[in-house]
Amino acid sequence: MNLEEQEVYHRVVDHVKPGSIITMHIQDESHTISVLPKILDDLKKKGYEFKTVGELISETGL
């Protein structure tokens, strides 16, 4: 990972906790898109699950 990718990675992985909602805005597509698979893989290894916004809304009954 280059420096920009490391910054994006750590901004997410170092601060996520149970119940977190992660939003990613693609300001520089190359950095965000290239590091996203590693973020998802590493968080899955830590036991996190991912849902779409639609799934969250459906579960809460909003």
C-alpha cells in the first residue's frame, strides 16, 4: 500500500467498533477503491459483518 492507501486503511480499521457505520466517499478513486478489498477482508477476519443501507433500514423498521 502506498501512503495514501495506508491513511485510508487506518482511518477506517483503527476506528471501527461494533455498530459502526462506515461511509466512504470516493474523493480519489484510485486510493479508496484499491484499499477497500483489504479493509473488508481484514474487518471480516475480525468478525465484522457488512450490510447495505437498505438492509439496515429494513431491520429497524424505518
